[in-house]
Amino acid sequence: MKNAVLILLLAFALNAKGEGVVEKLAGSWKLNPAKSKLVSDIAEQTMKIEKIGSQTARVSVETTTKSEEKRPLTFERVCDGKEHQAQAFGAGRAEICDPATGAVTFLREGSLVVNCA
């Protein structure tokens, strides 16, 4: 599941160019598992992004597995260029969201995991 959430978070970062990052991303996205190479047991996944502050979004991800198990996940992302705990991935994980571009850098125990520019 973390791979699928990462895919959606990558989409979050890659689509955030131009107008204010949070405003541009507000909306809903549906993952196409047939086109994803990183998804294994996911039958359906939808991500909804809501603006809750000038640089803050609430991200809600609803995943349904092939065995029909529902896995909801909701977290907030702050796009202010500062390091914040990555709520979706637990303790020791952090992210930095660039307010100008929406690029997200993911860290684990202070080390770079992936940079989604």
C-alpha cells in the first residue's frame, strides 16, 4: 500500500506547478492500477486533496484491495519549504514540500529517500 500512496504523492508533486500549489492540486484523482507497475494488491484507489490553509492541504486516500479490504488514509501536507513529519509513513519519516513548485522530498531518519520534482 505504501507504494501506491507514494505513486499518488508523486502525482501530487508533479502536478503542482504554476498557480499556488495547494489551489492547483485541490480535487480528486483515481489511480489506474492497470497502468501502474508499483501496485500489487490494489483494485481501486482514489485521492482527494482539499485546501485547508494557504500552504496546507488535507490528503485523503481511499484504497480497496483485490480482496475488497478498505484502507483509508488521511494526512496533511504543508508546502512551506520546511521539513515536516511525513504523517502517512510514520515515525522517523519526513517530507519537504516546495511552495513554489510542489516538489516533495521524502526523508527517512534524515537521509534522502526520494525527491519528486
